[in-house]
Amino acid sequence: MGNGARAAQKRERNAAKGGKGEAKSQLKSNAAALSIKCKTCFQSFQSTTNRKMLKEHATNKHTKNFEDCFESTDGVEK
């Protein structure tokens, strides 16, 4: 039995098992994680974004305080 026959047998076995199935994408879960939204420009941030990054967004983009752009409970404390 040559390598070509082995490869064909392996393909047949994998096809019988179900093969690769459908591709798994993380895009839907990433979109669902965008739960923090800036009140000024409505830019979305992931729920795991820390408070420092949100504060930088408020000061650099809008020259406002954190409280003016986000809720007090937004941002993971780090």
C-alpha cells in the first residue's frame, strides 16, 4: 500500500467522522461583548475595557471628564 492509498483512506475516515464541519467565528461573540458606549460619540467598547482606557478616550477625543462620557459603573477596575 503506497502513501496515496493511505491518504485516500484517511480522507474517507475523516469524512465519515464529520469532517471539519462549519467554520467557527468569534465575530458574533465580539459584537455581543460591546456593551459600553460613549454618550458623546456613541463609540462602543468591549465590556472588558478598563477604566483607564475609557478615561483616555474621554479626555483625548472629547476633552471631557470620564463621568461626562460614561456611566460610573463602566470599565473594569485595574
